[in-house]
Amino acid sequence: MVDAKPGSTVYGSWKDGSDIYKDSKGYYILQYDPKTDTIGKKHLKGWKPPAAAEDRLCRGGTKWKTCKAAAGAAGKKGRATRRRR
């Protein structure tokens, strides 16, 4: 198993127990390549995080802590219009 960088968010775990991360191309796992003796990213096509995303883990320094999902808008306030009735 490969250690994550500090500040990275874990979105779940893969079949072999490795953690799943996200970058601009999508979700990936860190995988060791014995031929070249390097660690590379293996992108997962079609994988989506579970519905309960509140229990994701973030690594800050040396400790793992739970990240909370971004809170949405509390609700629209103000006078009701034709669209919002």
C-alpha cells in the first residue's frame, strides 16, 4: 500500500484495499509497477463515490480526519416570483 500526500482526500477504497483519490482526469488509485520500480496512477473508468459522501477522509499532516461535504444553499429567501411559487 502506498502512502498518500498530505492534504489529499480519500473518496473510498478499491478491491485490493488501496485508497481512491481524485484529480482533473477523474478518480484514481496509486499502484506500484515492479518492472520500472515506480508508483503510478491507475485511473478508474466509471467509478463513482458512494452516496454517503460525508464520511470521506482527509489527511492533514500526519493524522486522518473526516471531511464534511460542502454545504449547499440553505434555501432561497426573499419575495416569491413567478418561477418560485
